[in-house]
Amino acid sequence: MNKVTYNGLTFRPYIKSDDIAQRVKEIANEIRNEFHDTVPLFVCVLNGAFPFASDLFRAVGIDAEIAFVKLKSYEGTSTTGKVKELLGLTDDIEGRTVIIIEDIVDTGITIEKLVSSLQAKKPKTLKVASLLFKPDALRGNVKPDYVGFEIPSKFIIGYGLDIDGMARNLPDIWVLDEE
Ligand code: IMP
Ligand code: MG
């Protein structure tokens, strides 16, 4: 398969599942080396981060917990500029090591909002792991601590990333073909 189509838009292959799996392992190793003497709480940002969170959480291989928050900023292929919190964190994180798991940091407004709301709950350490990072699109001040792939500001789908709710179940990542 070298093309997929959603909403009349065509996407071409971008990052293969094997390469994703390799980077997930490397990030998991870094996190394990840094935090093996704590019991981190991973916070998965729904919906997009769930495949990455599922793979990373198991690959880290140390005692850890996971929780979920749900935020939404995108409609179709672009940001609305506003972040809606659809499900918040109920866990007590004071004094804990907390690692946010995101699918992608684009403008950075989602992660900035989440980091400041979790920071207010006084964790000991707060880190951000994002599978993808679009540095050229960044408007906020929060950069991810662990990044799978830095990519240009192009719209992508697959491995959790959606176009209006579709394409999250594609094992590879695909990029919008603008030609
Ligand atoms: P930000 O607040 O602009 O950094 O956007 C972060 C959120 O927007 C991510 O968690 C994704 O859900 C969504 N998003 C950003 N870029 C893309 C993309 O290229 N494809 C699909 N979703 C995206
Ligand atoms: Mg999304």
C-alpha cells in the first residue's frame, strides 16, 4: 500500500511501524535508566497517545502506574487554538515522578496547558515524552524531554493520530500528500 485516502485527502507513507518500535524501545531505555529507582506515574493523553503509551509503558519494564487524561484541540487537519479538557486527572501526584505521554507536540498549547495544570499538583518531577515533535510549529514554551521523531509542520495520521477520528488504527504513520 503506498496511498491511503480519508475525507478526500491522500496520504503517503512516512514512518514505518518497525522504525516506530525501534524509537519506542530507545525512549523506554532512557526512561528506565533515569527512573528505575522510583515508581513513575505515566499520564497518557487521550485519544491520540494510546498506542504509543501502550507500547512505551510495557517497554519501560520497571514498576510504574498509568493514568489517562483527555484533551482536544484539533478539528480536521488544523488546530482550533483552544484546548478543551474532556477528562481530568484525579490521582494524587504530589511528590511523585510523572511522565506525560503525548502523540505529538505541534503548537505546544495542549502540552503547555497540561504541564501547568499538573505542575500545580506538586509532582517531584514532571517530564514529557512525545512520539513526534514539530519544532517549527511550536508557539508555547514547553518542549518535550523525550522525542521519538522531529518532523516538519505537515499533517500526519496513523499510530494513534487521527483525521476527524479516523486512521488511528493504521500501524504506520502517513503524511498528507500535498502534490
Ligand atoms: P498542539 O496543542 O498544537 O501541540 O496539538 C497537539 C494535539 O493536536 C495532539 O495531541 C494531536 O492530537 C493533534 N495534532 C497535532 N498535529 C497533528 C497531526 O499532524 N495529525 C493529527 N493530529 C495532530
Ligand atoms: Mg488528535
